[in-house]
Amino acid sequence: MSTSGEHGYPDTGQTRTHLPGGDPYGGAPRRTPRSSSRSLITVVGVVVLLIAAIAFANRDNSPAAKSPAKGPEHAAAAPTAASGETPVPTKQNGIPTNFPHTKQGAESAAANYAVALGSAEMFNKARRDSVLQTVMTPSRVTSSKAEMDQAYTTAFNQSLGLSADGAAPNGSTFVSRTSPIGTKVTESGGDTATVAVWCSGLLGLAGSKSTNPVTNSWFTITMKLQWAAGDWKIITHSQTEGPAPVPGDDKASSADDMSKTVEEYGGFTYAR
């Protein structure tokens, strides 16, 4: 898993065109049609248009009109909605567990595991091992710990302004938070599923003396999951950049506001 990411519109005017020669009607008064037949035609035309508009609206509100088009070329994103079940009844090491053995359960597991893998816990060796012990399939725990130890080094922590054990300096708040935007199952085969999780992330130090302010990034984490020991667990996972929207014109908050917000607002448990 990659551990870091990179984090208006011009005004449009309208130009009025002034025709040469002044009044296009040459200063003469405009003639108003007086024919009663023309007036009758106009009224009939308006009535016909109104009837056509009502028929069109009724057609669009019919069940057939609301049905989505069939075929892969018209496939739409599955909406994130409650399944009617309780997909995350328990937690282990603060991470939701015991997901249903369904595609929705796999999506919910992937979303929650993305949050855990992108958390500040990953920058401390003991807490990182606890996260991996919870989210990885048993056969991959040991090798995953070794891989992550090579990524989350003391030098990497120091480059972010942290101590060797991932602690922020006095007067600063370390922010590392991942928020899933959506999930997509790309492969499913009974006891295995591959799920892509589109995420937005925050990373940096909030503090008056910070040289690494909190920045935002967009990325996609793809996980191959396996049904093991009665739960969905990760076999492998990878991360790619984006898709990223065009940055807005939001004014950056102060370091104090960012620290206070992160401390006061908790994260979510994600379920489908």
C-alpha cells in the first residue's frame, strides 16, 4: 500500500450587439396583427402544446419510463443503501468485524478496512500490527507485517514530523484519516471477492509550527478478500491515485481549527 498521496472557473461575460442604423424598424410604429383568424390559430397552438407537454410528463413518470435501460452499456453504479441486516455487530481492536458472507458484506468489509489501513494507527509499530492482525487473512498476517515495517520506517515518520513511534510533537495533532466515497465489486466467486474502494484522505500535522500541514488526496484501494474463519479478510491490497475532482475554492482552515475538528469529530462505520 502506498502511504502518501498528492494532494474557479474564469468569469464569463455577455456582450450586447448593437445593430447599425438605430431602430431596425426605421422609427415607424410596429404593426399589430388584427386578424381574428390569426389569434384563433395562436390560441389553438398553445392548447395543443399544453396537451403534448402533459402527455410527455405522464409518460416520463410511468413505471416503464423509470425502469433503467438493460445491458452492460447502461450499467449504473449500485447505490449505497442499508441492506436491512446488521453487517457489523462486533469490533476487534476497534475495527468492525463479522461481516455477512455476501457481496454487500465484502463491500462493507473493504470500506472499513480501508479506514483502518489509512489511519494514524499505522504509524506506530504495535498498533499497526494489531490492525493487520485484524484485517488480513491468517496466512498473510506475518508477511504483511514485514512489508509494512519496510514502508513505515523511522525515516518516513520523521519526514512527516513524527517521532520514531509515530507520535506528534507537543502542540501538534497528527492527522491521517481515510474516508471511503464508494465501493465496487470487480470480481466475486463465492469465498473470494475483489473490491475497489474510492477514497478521500487527510494527512499531515496540524500545528502552528508544522512544516507539513494537513493536505487532502484522492485514491483507490483495491482489495482481494477471502472468506476465512467466518469473516472477510484481506489477501492482498494495492493503491492507485485518483480519481480526483477539480479542487474547489475553499479557504484553508487554521491549524487550531483543524486540530479541534479532528479531535471532536469521530469517523464512521461503513456498511452497505
